[in-house]
Amino acid sequence: MTTRFSSGLSAADDGQTAGRTAAESALADIPESADFCQVFCSSAYDPEAVLEGVKSVVGEDPSLIGCASTGEFTESETAERAVVVGLLKSETLSITTGLGTGLTENVSGAVREALADLPTESSEYPYQAAIVLHDGLSGLGEQLALVVQRKLGPRVSVAGGAASDNYALESTPVFYGETIADDALVVAFIESERRLAVTVDHGHEPISEPMTATATEGSVVAELDGRPAFEAWADAVREPVKKRFGVDIDDLDGDLSVLTKVMGEFEFGVDQGDSYKVRWPRVEDPEKRELTFAVDIPEGTVFRVMHGHPDDQITSAGGVARSAVEMLDGDPAGAFVYDCACREIILDDRFDDAVAAIDDELGVPFCGFETYGETCLRKGETSGFHNTTTVVLLFPA
């Protein structure tokens, strides 16, 4: 046995039962005990009860991280309200975990706290990667990814996602052992004897002419091309939204729950030359006509409104998995998948098809959740936070 990966999912009514059942399912395929555990827990559950259920099965030995989630899945099952447990047992991996708090006040300080227990001596392992899960309402995904890689070094690939809460936008905690923390991040630093694969892609194409952010403050865009930002976006999507949803975009101003989902399908793309970096907007105050993003938007940023047909989203999901397999030197053992909640909106009842496309390419156990943004930062890259993408972290057997 070198590396074994297993997954389990439960949609039981109460959190403790769901956590226990998902963990039992995952542990059934792991000899003896696990070395590492990752938990994705629907925000509909009490996370304290879920972790109690998981711990009652896996014990105290495995390092455990996780977060609140919107939609959960494994290689064989998807759910809108469930607990997912992924377990790793390996003779060729070393995994160290940490928690950082006070994220919005001091990103560097929070990362420093999370990395405090990492090995300080030069690693004997030739390959390293990190999983980062963070509070999805912090708006600091891009900065966080860059700070983590800067502190770990440019050779370390970073993967992960922003915790989510079924579009309620109220609380998106992360988990570290039995600790549940908002405004925080958790890190799993992975050292490996064999190459790890980290891949990302999206299935979006531009549907509008370019528009420039002409008034911004942090992650808030007040104007596009000198016009109220929401109005500029609404004009660009009015006809596509009517065709897709059968509604007038102007009638959604006061219904933030529906508007949030519509904006999750018709997002923005920043031109990267040969590709687009997708950015998800939301409206926090309809009267202000501003757009709030998950990352800071500098004035002068040039956007196009993007849209992804379900067929393209399914194709991109399979392509990401295929690329991950091609990166490995040998056979895969299993994977963690961080997939955007916006893709779930677009795919609707075809979400199972996207998960099946990943399964067709990987052919091994995996588990994941629907995020409020995905992290994928590799050697030589200067931007690591994404929206409406699929990120795959694949472990070698």
C-alpha cells in the first residue's frame, strides 16, 4: 500500500448521523485508520454535530480540515444537502495542518498563524502542495492565495476553495479538528515522494463588448464605463436572462436571492490574453447599483460579461480531470475537487453529468463541494483565485 483515498457521503436528516455515516462509508475502504480527513458540510447542518459524528468514527489520529459547503459530491453520488468525508492513508505523503484566524484584519498574520506548525527544516520530499480553505465571505481569495504561496515558496502549488452557505451569504466557517471558525483559513501542507497534480479550467465565453471599471473601492465596483455598474451589467444580460429564465432582469432588483443566482450564471471575465479569469459579482444593496466581488478590483480593469452553456461546463469539468491524470507520473489514487457554486446554477439538473465527466477521466474515488471561489496557483503564476471553475487536486497511487 502506498496511497489510498476513499470518500463517503450522507444526506441523513441530523448532522451527527450524517457525519458518522459519511465517515463510516469512507473508512470502509481504508485499512486500519486514516492519516488525513477533509470534511465538506452543507450549511443546513449544525457543523459541531457533524464533526462530532465524523470524529466518533475516524478518531483523533487523522489531521482534519473542512468547511461549510453548497452542494456536495463524490465519484458516485451528488447531493444538495449532505456531508462528504474524504480520507487519505499514505506511505509516501506527509501532511501538516494549521488554522489561521482574523483573516479580514490581517491576511499575512492569519497565514503566519496557519503555517506556524509546518516543518521548518529543508524537506526531504521532492514535491509539495497545499490545500487552503477559507471563509468565503472574506473577499480576500486572491490576496490569500498569493500570501500562502509567498510564504511556502514558489515551488508549492496551492489548491482549495472558499467555504459557502447555499447563497445565504451569512456564515461560511472553516473546520480545524473540532474547531469551527469564521473569518479564518485552514491549510493542509502536503509533502510527497511523487508528483501531485493541480489543474483548473472553466467553460465560459464572453457575450458582451468590453467595459471598464471606472470607479472602484476594494472589491466594490460603483461604475462601469462611467455608468452605475449594476445598470451596465443588466443591459448586457437583459435578453440572455429573459431567454434563459423567462424573467425581466429589472424585476429582480428587490429579490436578492434570485438575483444572486442569476449573477452566478452571467458573470464577468477579465481578459488574460489567451483566456479569461472569471469573476462573480453580487449586489449587497440594490439602491446603490454597485457590484461587489470576491476579490479587489482595481480601477481600469476591463471586463466582459461571460456565460457558459451547460455542455461547455461539462466538457471543461472532464478536461480538468483529464489534464490532472496526464500530469501524474503513474496511476492516480484519488482527488479532492473544488467546484464553483455558480456552475451548479448553470448546470441545474445536469450537474450529475459534470461529476460523471470527472469520474470518466479519473476512474478513482474523489469528493468535493460547491464553493464561493476556487484556489489554484501553480509555479510561475501570479493569480490564483478563480470563479466558476473546477479545480482538481489529484494524488498519485
